[in-house]
Amino acid sequence: MKELIDELEQWGADVIFGRARGFRAAMARFLMFWLSWIFRALVQCRIMLYRKGWKPQEYLGAQVVAIGNLTVGGTGKTPVVELLAKSLRDRGRKVVILSRGYKSRKLDRAQNWTSADGKPVPAEQMPRVVSTGTAILLDSKFAGDEPFMLAKNLEGVAVIVDKDRVKGGRFAVSELKAETLLLDDGMQYLDLAHSLDITLIDSRSPFGTGALLPRGTLREPPCNLRRASYILITKCDGSPNTELIARIRKHNAVAEIIECAHSPVYLENLYTHEREQLSFLEGKWVGAISAIAVPESFERSLTALGAKVEINRHFSDHHRFSRRDVETFMQRCVERDMDLIVTTEKDAVRFPRPTEINVPIYFLRIEVQILIGLQAWEGMVDRLCSPPPVKDAGLRNAGVYRV
């Protein structure tokens, strides 16, 4: 059943991106086109309900920074969350990341947690605590791949997973004394009032396929960029983004625009944890395996580093690899005499250890570099580290985001 669902997800993605051909794909696209207009109406209606105050938002007395995008996946959000969390942590802020834990497994029973007053937190009030900032408590199966990856890379930053991020936020403020809550993939999560909205746009595919779900990859129409306080153009290659910035300005004339690159930093062996410089890839025959929204971007990075990507294997986004998946791909690489297998860091946390490692397996570490707009980035961090005083009575007017 799991394999069938994965195949259907992959086929659905192929239909959306135009990779699937034939009568069935054409009919699916036709149906999705009309459904996307219904989806658009529902999205705009939902936002209006929050804007008019007909749907309430929660205010927890802490900063809430939403980091998200208009499209489904592929903008390089996780490295941006990591960079911002590090920047705030290093400036002395108590930071907690809130994630929904997409495709993670529920715990059989809630974790045990005792408050500072010695009383246990009731099970119905407990989110999943992936990391306290000093200890990792859950693996990727129960945390989700991105929250686990963030927990592993961010000492001193707690990570909490719950679909109800209001509940997660309450726990973070009361039990972990959070001062700043980072909503991972939080642009569309409006139950919790945002102090700041950071919206990511992929320079190579800024508005996805141009259509809304389910026909395309847009979660919201581009006009909703007006909600962004800061806009990060991601995956830049150093060439000017003049035309894209002009398009952005049609929807948001005042947000600070920051241009950044998602740059490879090193390779790390999944099982020995040995690190190699990027030059290690030069001239190597590589098998690339991934389960991300835009695998082509990952494979282009490998090619740009001098690798000869001879074999690739794509799975649906967030696919949990089985040992059979890994060993089957490894056997293909052995038969084609590949030098190594490379995956993404996000995928690496879901890799089981094969029975035999006949080809070394590495992940490619990616980090964010600010190319243009460093002053705006630093200004944003300053703004978050020196917030105005918040009083309960004036909370709604203390720089809190409005929809």
C-alpha cells in the first residue's frame, strides 16, 4: 500500500510538472485546472476571515516569525530557518522552532514532561518535543526529516512538532521560556498571529508552475506576497534578478528583498561521518538518489561541482527509504561502476543502513549565503533581538502582524 501511495504521489507530481504524458495525464490536468479555481476561492476566503477578525488568532506574548513560501516545496527553506535560528541564538535570544512534522509518525503515547513547579504536563497539552536544545529526544521517524535535521544541527535551539502549532507555541513559551518562535513553513498557518513574515521565492521558479493547487504548485496567488515583511530570493547564481524583483514589486512595494545562494559546503559520509571537500566530486561517476520536491536542482549542483551524474533515482517528497530501496539503487551503481552515491542532507536522515556498503554513500551539505541585502538581514536580526516592550493590554498593537 505504501509503495502504491508513493507511486501515485510521484505520478501526481509528474502530471503537475508536465512530465507525465498521455490521455490520463491530460484528463487529470484538465480536472485539476478547474479544481484550482475552487481552491483559489477557498484560500482567499480563509485569509479574509482572519483579516476581518471573524476567525481568531492566538497571541502568546512571544515573537512569532513565520518562514514560508507561496509554492509547495523546493525553495530551500530549511537552511534559511537554520541560519536565522543560529543568528538569533548567537545574539542571546531563546529560540524555539515550531514545525508540523510533515509525514512524521505519531507517538503511541505522549512524552512525559514535568514543569518547573514539579507538576506533570497533561498529555493533551504535550506536543512532540524533538529537541530541548541540549538533547535530541526523537528520531526522524517521529520528528519528521526537516525538524530532526534542524535539531541535529542547532545546539541551543529547541524544536517542537505538532500540527496544532498554537499548542506547540504555548508549551514553548510556558515550559521552554521561548522568546522567539520560528514557524517552519508557517506562511499559511494563521491561527497563530505573526510578528514577522519571511517569504522565500526560488529564483529559478519564482511562482512554481504559475497555477494554484492542485493543477500547479502555488499554495496562494502571487498577490498574497503583500503579507511579507521580508522576501528572500533563494538559489541565486550571482546573475541579476532585475526582472524578478520588478514582478515582486507589483505585489509588494515595501518589503525588504534579500538575495541569497544555497551553496554546497562539503560532502559527508552517512555512516563513517568523514567529510570531503567539494573538489572530491571532480570527475567522479555519481549515482544521485533523492526524495525532494525539485530533484533536478540537487542534480544540477552535483554536475556544477564536476560530478558525472550517470544514474539518478527520484522518490516522492519525504519518502521514507527502505533498505530495499537503498540496496536496489546501490546494486545499479555497482553494475555501472559508480564511484559513489550522493543524496541530500534532508534525505540522509531517512536512510537505513544497507546490509553491505559496496559503494560509499555521502550527503551534500548546503548552507545559505547572503549575496545582496546583508544589511537588511542584519537589520531584521537586530529588530528581532531588540523588540519593543509588550504589555498584555497592548499586545495587538506591539508590532504584531496582521493578515
